[in-house]
Amino acid sequence: MTFEIGDLIRVIHPNSLKKMNIVGIIINRKYPNNNWFCIWVPDICKEICFDKSQMEKIL
């Protein structure tokens, strides 16, 4: 799955984070590795970075 800046995502891995129902917006890529993205999580007012394998896009 491809992710773009501005996409709404849900964290799905590991299960402990999936149970927390973390939802956020992709704000930028974490260079130099294109597999990592910085996510703004409004519920906690923080920016957290996740690997693309940990996320799913909310359509």
C-alpha cells in the first residue's frame, strides 16, 4: 500500500498499539528511509514515527 502526506491512518502493529486505536495523519516522511513516516496523533498532541508495515490507510 502506498502512503501520501495527508493520509488518515490507523496503527495495526504491534497488537498493543492496535488495541489503543491510534489514528493519525501522515505529516512527512522520515528520511533517509522511505518506509518510515511521521504521524500527527491529535488525541495526544504528539508526532510519532511508524514504519509503513505498522499502518493501514483509512479510506
